[in-house]
Amino acid sequence: MDTCDDIRAQLRGDHEATLAELDALRDETDDGRCGFRLKKLRRAWVTHALAEEMVVYRALEGVEAASSSVRADERFAEHDLVDELFDKLVRGRRSTSHWKTRLGLLRDLIAGHAASEQEETFARLSQRLDPEGMCELGRQFQLARRKLRMLEDAKAA
């Protein structure tokens, strides 16, 4: 029997991996490793966020009430704030308390984003899609992530 990770499992996994890596960065003592890990994490987050916007948020467009679309706008804004914090962390000096504070803020922002998304967005997806639809959205998300990674790889080369 063919099994799949539905979209909720994939998003939850991405969120948990991101939070775990942020925790590990807090404890990293080597500046070189920290910089490498931070850039890698940022790339993974950007790929996740863009794929989520393209696939998940779009799947909910048109079926949400006006108040729900306001919440979707908030999620786009949260993604922008996370990206700005990543920019500042990549450019900042890792040994400062300011850098560590920003890392904590980034973790808190992503944790809050993930919690509200897993509560609200997952509920909307469950109302809209059957298990097969969840798997199909999961496949679309994986495909979008792969394509975005390829674009990021091409930019980095």
C-alpha cells in the first residue's frame, strides 16, 4: 500500500527541525560552524516558507472568510520578519549578547508561528481536504521545495 506524509506532517516536521537547529545554534561555540549552520538553516527556512506560501496558503485562498485571509496576511508578514532576523543574524557578530537576543527572538517568532499555524491552518486544511487531498498537497509541497532548493543551489553556485 502506498503511504504518504500528508502536508500537516511535513510542515510539523519542518517546524520541529527548525526549532531544534535554533536550539543547537544557541549552544554552538565555534563561530565558523555557527555561521555555516545558520546559513544552511536560513536556506531551509526560506525554502519551507516559500513552498508553504505557494502551496498551502494558495490551497486555502478563495475558501476562507475575510478574517481568515487577514490571518494569512499575518503569516506572510511573519515570514518576512523571520527573514529580516535571519539577515541580521548572518551579518552580526555571534559572540555578542545582541546576537544571542536576536536568535532567541527568531526562535520565539518561529515557535509562535508554528503553533498558530498548526492550530489554525491545520484545522482549515482538515475541513477542506480529505486524507487523499492532504497527501496530494504534501506531494505538491515536496515538489515546490525541491524546485526552490534547485534555484537556491543555482544562485549559490
